[in-house]
Amino acid sequence: MSNVTLRPVTLEDHAAWLPLWQAYLRFYQTTLAEEVTANTWQRLLDPSEPTHSALAWVDGKAVGMVNYIYHRSNWSIENSCYLQDLYVDGEQRGLGIGRQLIEHVYATAKTAGCIKVHWLTHETNATAISLYEQVAERPGFIQFRKAL
């Protein structure tokens, strides 16, 4: 496997980030309005926003993406980090890139003073669950939600 480089997104990375974002949305069989995607991209670049993104690069091509958000918690003084979106190009899966993106979030969240990193995945995403059980604990909570 070629060397993987991880780094935060920059303004120049939009053309690399967007196809990964769109593939991630297709993977979860969902669509978003273009204005939501544009707003998300702007938030990722804004240093005053608590949301961040990093790309994994192999041979000059972005092959993985992670988006994460620092947030307050009523259960701790320190912030927590929600790893909201994680995607690795299908041709690059199984090579450790997803794990490296998660480890990147762990490191940046720790540096930012967060007490934990947490995330969700769909119950049918067996490949991701297999990885997640290796790098984190599964606390057993069930998510409930209602769109407003």
C-alpha cells in the first residue's frame, strides 16, 4: 500500500472533498440540497465553527474523508467530539485508511481538550462495525430521533 497522508481540508480541497461527500451520501442512500452541502463546506473552513474535516491522500488523490464536531456535554466539563461522517473510497477499503482517519480524530480531539469521541453507524454497516469494535467500545445505547 502506498503511504497515506492525512491533513485538515483547505479551501483548495473542495474538488477533492466533494466527490467523497457525495459518495458518502449515496452510500447511505440519501440526498441533501446543494445549499446544505455548500453550507457544510463553508463551516468546515470557518475557524470559528466547531466542525472540522480531514482528507486521506494516497498518491495525490483524496481517498477518504472524516468530518467531526466538537460540542459541549452536560456530563463533563470538557467538550466531546462527534465523528459525524467517515467515508473511504470503495477501492481503498480494507487497507487501514478508515482506522487512520479515526485515529486522526482521536488525536485532534485530544489536543483540543475533548474528553471523548463518539459516533453512530447504521446497523447494517457490518464492515464498519467490524472496524469500530476494534477501535472503540460499543456502549449499547439505541438512537431515537424525530425530524422537525
